[in-house]
Amino acid sequence: MKKIKISPSILAGDFSQLGNEIKKLEKGGADMIHVDVMDGHFVPNLTIGPPVIKALRSHTKIPFDVHLMISPVHKYISAYVDAGADIITIHPESTDNLIDSINHIKKFKKKVGVSLNPDTGINVIRDQLDKIDLVLIMSVFPGFGGQKFIPEVISKIVELNKIKTEKKLNFDIEVDGGINFTNYKSVIEAGANILVSGTTIFKENNGDIKKNIDFLRVI
């Protein structure tokens, strides 16, 4: 049985208590912390940047799974490395040269993720899959939390997992967007092994983070 990793989205936490929220997630068994970085340009929202990530880094040793929704992304990669990111995920649309940006992240010995929006096909990254550590399948259009899961992306997860198996590749398949107790099994069954969840982890079962994380692992 494959291990399902849970990457709670810190944006669903209490922003006035982010350090404590991270400690709660660690105590609750989170495998990593998902940090959504939005610039108000590539996506229609603004969130946190390197100084906040750097401040939060001292609160836990859990890997920071940093999803950069910023454009142009290439010139800012080093700032997020310095802030403490362990995984840096970028969008193909946010860079002039995806290969250069992938290699730039690898130069810092960080894990490389590439994110595919619901309307972005696998062909965009097909030739780079052997260089990527993680593919993030967006099951909502990025920019805001609390959106409803788009079920059509399940076929994309299935296709990606088929390529991974046939070519004997070793990247993770992460899914982010509207993941809850109703739909999480469908993405695991399709081939995902990392789930990003915000509202469900922080709000369900009266905010019992450990219970919610544990539930999302049950296949």
C-alpha cells in the first residue's frame, strides 16, 4: 500500500497565529507544509512572500512545500530558497524557459515541482518529467481558497500516473484544490500520493487537525 502524504495549506490557518498553526500541523502528523505564494498578477490574489516564510521556518523542521504563483518566477527562485523552501513548485506559464527554471531550482539542491492548471495539458511537461520531483495537479483554478473541486482533472491524474508507471519515473503526484472527505479517495485511486488541503484540515471535526489528517490517509 502506498503512503499518502498530507501537505496542509497554511493559508487556511489563522494568520495572526501562523507559527502556532504550523506547530499544530506538525503535532497532527502533517508530512509537509504547503505554502501558496500569490502575486496579484499571475493570479488574482496576494499572499505571503520570503520574509514571512523565513520567519516561519524556525517553527518546524517539516519540509516547506512552496507553490509559487508568481510571474516572472525565475528571478525570484533564489529568494524562496534563502527563505527556507524545500520544494519549489512553479507554473510553466510563469517562466520564459521552463528547463532553465527547473535547472535553476536544482542548482540549489531543492526539489522541483511543476504545477498544471485545470486547463493545462500534460504535454507541456511530458519531456521534462524525468527532471521533475513533483507534479502538482490543480483541481481548482489558482488564486483563492475554498473553491469547489473540478472532477475533470481526475483523468489527468490517471494519464500522468500511467506515464509514470510505463516510463518507470519517480515523481510525486500532488493534488491541490477543494480536497475534502468526499472526493479525496478518487484522487488517490487515480494515482495521487500527496494531498493538499486547507479548509478541511483546519475546520472539519471542530478543528481536530490530527483527526482530519489521519482521515485523509485512509484509502
